[in-house]
Amino acid sequence: MAFWASPAGQLAILVIGWLVIRASKRILKRRWPTGLSTWDLMTPLLILCSVMLIPAGAGLILPWLVIGWMSVGILVTVIQAVHNKELLYSTFFKTFWRLTDLFWTLGFAVCFLLVIS
């Protein structure tokens, strides 16, 4: 169990998750939702792996990552409300989740670098 909580274990979890999602996408071909990318399903794994790195030394930056994530949500809401003069759930959630993908990929990288340094 200690391996899965280590930084190498976290990378293994992400690689295994990536391979399972890609294999599912390849097997389901036509039934796979067209707007759904592999990164969209990797975000929960990235959040989980970042949280699992807290005991190893990533606990210092994780609260700031959560605050940043909430700020991304507020920023997307305000920008879409001002620019489009309306806030539609479908456009908001797709934009927010794609930015979440990017944000937590960078967040996991920072947590990982803090732990291994």
C-alpha cells in the first residue's frame, strides 16, 4: 500500500488511468461521446493524486490550488456573463471543465515537484 501513496505510485495511477480510458475509448468507438476527451476523465484522477501527495509534502500548496480552482470558476462565470450577457450551464461547464483539466495538470505537476525535491 505504501507504493501507491508514493510519487512513483501516483505516476503509476495516472498512467494506468490514462491507458484504461484510452482502451475504453477505442473499444466503444461509436458509442463514445464526441465531446468527451481523455483529459476530461483524467481530472478526477489528477485531483485524487494531488490530494494523496499531502503527507509526502504537497500539503503546503494544496489549499492554494483549491483557492485557484475556485477563482477559475468565478472568473469563467463573470467572463461568460459579461461577454455573452447570459450564463448557460452547458457552455459554462464545458469551459470550466476544460480549464480545470489544464489547472489540475499543472497543479499535480507542482505538487509532484514539491514532493520529489
